Amino acid sequence: MNRTFLERVRCMILSVGLPKTLCGEATVTTVYLINRCPSSTIGFKTPIEMWSGKPTDYSILKVFGSLAFVHTRQDKLDPRAIICAFIGYPTGIKGYKLWRVDQGVPNSV
């Protein structure tokens, strides 16, 4: 399983051109996605579905590294959004983890 994680993390980071320092975030996102993929060993159900008994909700899934804009409240002549890249899903919070492209700082939104 470690090899599977590493191959997927490498693929995710290299395909979007994000820095290698985000390998931890990419690993957590990989595990999140694997837990939501159907498996033939459990009757083509997802591990999350087996654990919770509820069907998996795919509506919140986003593409790793995709462009995202975060709304900010600034002065009326300042920019209204910050350009970020999507890097994952925070635990226990309904939202997304974003990496601020201009400063290289991960944020949860």
C-alpha cells in the first residue's frame, strides 16, 4: 500500500507542478480519495460506505492542484480574491485546504 500511496502522490504533485514540500498534503488527499473509491474485495462498495453505512457523496471532490480563488475583504481598491491551488480536505471541517500561490502558505477555507 505504501508503494501505491507514493506513486499516486508523485503523480499528483508532478502533474500540476506543485513543490515537493506539499507531499504530506498530497498523501493525506490520496488516502482520502482511496477511501472513497469502490473496491472489488468488498463488493464494489467504498471503505467509507462500509464504515458508515451511508452511500459515498462525490459532489465535494475537486481536482488536486486546481486553481481556486479565495474571497477577501480588503480596501475598495485592493484585490478581492487571492489565487490559490487546491491541496486537500481538512478533517472535521466542511471546506477545502488551499495553498496560497504567491506566498507558498497552506490555508484552510
